[in-house]
Amino acid sequence: MQYSDSNLEFVKAEGFTSAQLRINPDQVDDAAIAAIKDKIAKSGIYISSLGVDGNHIDPDPAKRDRQNAYTVKCLELCGKLGIPNIGGQSGTIPNMGLEQQVDEIVKVYSEKYFAACEKNKVRILWEPYAGGPNIATGPVGWEALFKAFNGSPNVGLQFDPSHLVWQFMDPVAAAREFADKIYDVHLKDTEILWHIVKRAGIQPVNHARWWRFRVPGYGSVDWKGFFSVLSEVGYTGALNIENEDQFYYPAYDGANFTEQYKRGFRVAHEFLKTLVPPVTA
């Protein structure tokens, strides 16, 4: 969520215990950061991650430098706020082989980020979003990256089953295989629009949208299977609802959640209460 006092109050009032924040470090000074930290502490809400998007290995040197500098600022912001993770994409260089991209990611992270990670006690997590600058989109990319990082404690997964569903991967099997690398979880669903797929396939010539994000319970994620895996491995990290359901948009009025957007969180929360204890939903 985009930080605002109103949004934080809603999270608390709804009974949630954790959240992911989005804060631009270039738009807050130390006084603002201290005020935000104090309000979060008083709310009792655990902030599990800071959303940080962008291409860490952009082939354009100037764009890469800007992204690297911005990411370091985000790592430092996390240190000041006591946030343990940043979540986003791994980075990618289109049309380059997977092995070469992995090597470039390892080089950039090791040279640009890891000192800040260790200083600020922050881990870099990859969300399996296939629509951005990312090779960490599923088991093949994860396996290559984790092997290359050789067990580094500075990287891990921000697991979002919805992204695997729309790529026709099995999120339950993926969660089981990489359970020890999951440090944060997004609760979001994906609905496959089969009436479109059956007529136009997954590359429609008319560019029809054949899938869409939904709140949990309105898509194809096997939530019982997914939560069973988390229970089996003893996962104790955050479980944050990510509302990207178009039926509850617009999301924001200025910096604050709209009433319609809040309704989407409530619908998701009611569904999830049947699967996980309320204190961790």
C-alpha cells in the first residue's frame, strides 16, 4: 500500500497485522521518516517489505545507474524504518541468454547492493511477476539464481501464487520446492478467462485479455493446497493481501484508499479467514 495515515488506520481497523509499503525515498526527509516510523510502531502493524520496482541490470548504463542508486536509497530507508525486505523484480536484459543474465544480476547485486543489505539488515526478495524486468518468474529462474548466489542470505522470494497461475505453473508445487526461500507472501488470485482462451488461445490475435488478477477466492489458486504447504514447512512470515482486482478500482483518492478498494480487501479477508487464523490473515 502507498503510505498514508488513513491507510494505516484502515489496516489496523480491519484486523490485519502486517502490510507492504510503497514509499519513495526521494520524497521523504529524516523528519518524515521518523514520524512514519512512530505511527507504524503505535499501530502495531508489522511492515514486512518495501515495494521496489525497476530493472537492476538495465542495458542502458545511465538507467542502470539510476536504478542502482534508487535501490540503495530504498535499502537505507528500510534500515531507518526497520523493514526487513524489499520486494520486486530481479532485473533482465532482453534477448540475452539466461546464464548471462544471471551472471550480470549476481555481479550488480554483489557490487552495488549487498553492503547496504548487510548494513541495514534487509533482504532483497523477488516476486514472480512475468510482466516486468524479471527472470525470477518461476522455478527455472529461481533455481538458476539461487545456485549462482550460492546460498546468499541477502536474497529470497516474495511468493505470489497469482503470477504462477497466469503463467500456467503450479504454485503449490513451486511453494513446496522453494519453501526455504520464501520470506514474504502476497495473497492475490488470478482468474483465467477460459471462454477467451478456448477461442483465441493465450496469444489472441485481437489482443483480448485472457486472464485478470482477482482478490483471493475469485480465481484459480488452490488456496487450501497453498496454505497446507506453508503449514507443513512452518512458515511464520507475513501474509499480505495484494488487491489488484479491477472490480474494486479505483484504488486511491490521492494517497488514500477509496471505499471501493477497501471493500475488496474486506471481501478477500472474509474468504481468507476460513483458511488461516485471523491474526495472520
